[in-house]
Amino acid sequence: MRAYTDRATRWLSRHSVRVLRVSLGLVFLGFGLLKFFPGASPAQGLVERTIGTLTLGLVPPTAALLLTAVLECAIGLSLVTGVWLRAGLVVMAGALVGILSPVVLFFDELIAGGVTLTAQYVLKDIVLVAGGLVVAAHALGARTVVPGTDDAAAVLLRPATPARR
């Protein structure tokens, strides 16, 4: 049994971040593509209203939806292919600020009479943030190391520093 778990651990160590990156990319690409077709995205009204609020009405709703579609597709393609990954991650970081901004901008409406479906839609994006952080750390050089392997021997482990009072 130990041999199977060790093999699975090594496989996960080598491939899980890539699987996460491609999965995030497919999510962004799928949601971005929907926004090219008016009425197809369940987030259309929220996107238009959020960008309208963030830009003080300077960006009209149609342009807001198109801009979001282009950005989400570019992020998705970057994540799926790995091409221009760091640039895609920077764009994703900015997009995630916009994606999560309804929590601040429209908080009262999101929890009116309980947590609304729109609130659930926005709050699930916290998973995108977490996944993006893992992919970004990996793109910047962080690696998963399996204890007891040659990879682990190459890593310098520093003892944890005790918390100061």
C-alpha cells in the first residue's frame, strides 16, 4: 500500500499545479466566452453594474461586458497554454479585484434577507483566488517537494522560528 501512496504523492507533486493551472484557465475561458454573447452569462448584469460603479459610469455596460470577456479569455488562454503566464497572472490579479469588488460595493444587496444567489456566485470566486495564488507561487519558482526523495535532499529546510510575544 505504501508503494501506491508514494507513487501517487510523486505524481501529484509533479502534476497537480499544472492541472490546477489548466483548470483555472478553462474556467476563465468558459466564463469569458459566455460574455461575448449578450444574455448568455448569468453574471452579465453584475459585471455591467460593477464596472459602471468602479469607473463612475465612464464605461458603458456593453463595453464593460466586452472588456471583461476579452480579459477573461486572455487570462484563460494564458493559464491553459502557459504562454505569457506571468503577464496572465498579473491580469488575473487585477481581474480578481474586480470580480470580488461586489462584496464591498453591493454588500447589503448580496445578503438581503439571507445570502443571495448572486452572493454565492461572487463568494465562490475565493476559490479562484486561492488557486491563482498556488499557480503564481509555482510560476515564481516555488516547488512541491516530496519528503524522502532526491528533491527533498536538495531543499534547505530552516527550523521554524518561535512566535515572539
